[in-house]
Amino acid sequence: MRSAATPSPKSWDDFLTAAYLHPDRLSPNVLLRPIYQEWLLPSLAYVAGPAEVAYWLELRPVFEAFGVPMPVVYPRGHLRVLQAPPPALPEGLSWEGVWQLSQNRLGTLLAELWGHHEIQALLAWAEAHRPPVESLSEKPFLRSAQRNFLRFWEGWKQQLRRAGLRAAYARYRPAIEAVLHYRISVEPEGRLQERSLNVHAFAPHDPVSWVQRLLREVAFQPGQWTLWQTA
């Protein structure tokens, strides 16, 4: 970071001189910050989040070029705090997978999974009643009509599937909305808890005991998500 009263270096030599005489006026960017901090305060290990792990592992040649020992990069564990038991999910979907989806995609997927048998039965009925248009290919002048019919039929099946999906959503609406509401309550605004909530949101009256219980009950695994129910 350059002081407003300090002129910009005109050459590489001027830059090196400024760095030597006034190092307090310089600040490393995201690429050099790890080098800078490990040179000032060497450490054996650095506990990092997913994005930090990605760029730290790219810096090994940079550490070697500067002659600074690189610490062990240790991926931190992750925690989602659940204040109430989660609602039931359809077969084929786990809560680990829920957090990766948008609300719209999650709602659609829940309808697909809960209404799977009804939707498949509807499509099977449509296929069973499809006219035998394959015989049209025996007459060259009807081949174009056959192709047009098959395109129409596939489009109609997609419309039928969407209608079945809407019916499944309406039928399972209470269960679907329970899952959607629960997901928003755990991670408001679709963001990670750490961006929206803190310990006081979960334990407004006794955060110290809450943290102590967390440390007793949760064993963080490197790079893995843990679900912890507080109530």
C-alpha cells in the first residue's frame, strides 16, 4: 500500500529501494500473503478452507523460489448446526446433497423423487399408446412425416412429464415445503451459516456452554462436513 505523499517508483531499482527503505508502505496481494506471513511468523501447519487449500497448493514453487519453508496445509472440517431434527427426505437424496442445490432445483428434485412412480407410470402409459409409426419408413415418401411425428411425440412426452411433475409437487407440497423451509432456516438466504449466523444466534443466553458442548460432542474430520443437532 503506497502513501499518498509517496511518488510512484519510476523503475525497478526505484521500486526495490522503496521496498527496502519503507517496507511498511507495501502490502502483499493474495498470492504473496502466504509467503509474507510465513516469513514473519513461521508455522508448522496452516488450517485452511476449501478455497485457501486450492491456492496454497499452487504456491509450492513460489515458497521454494523465496527460500521460505512451506507449512503443511491442513483442510479444516466443516460444521452445520441444526437446531431441530431435519424432516424426512425421499429415497435417493441425503442431507449432504441438499445443501449443494438451489431452492428451485431442490423443490423440483423432491417432486421428482417423491412422485417418481406416478411419473414413470404416466410415461409408460404414453409409450404403450404410441402409434406404430416405424412402419411408415417402408414408404420413402412418408419418412419425413415419420420424423416429424417422432419429434412431436417426444415433445408431447416432455409436456406429459412436466404435468406429472406439477401434480407430484401439488400432492407432496407439505413435505416439500417443510424441507425447503428447514434448509432456509439452517442456512439463511442460501449462504453458509458463517456468513449469516454466529454462536449468539444458536445460544443467545449461554454461548460459552454451547461452545463447550460443541467441542465435547463434535470430532471435526479434515475436509468433511459434520451435521450437529443442538436440540
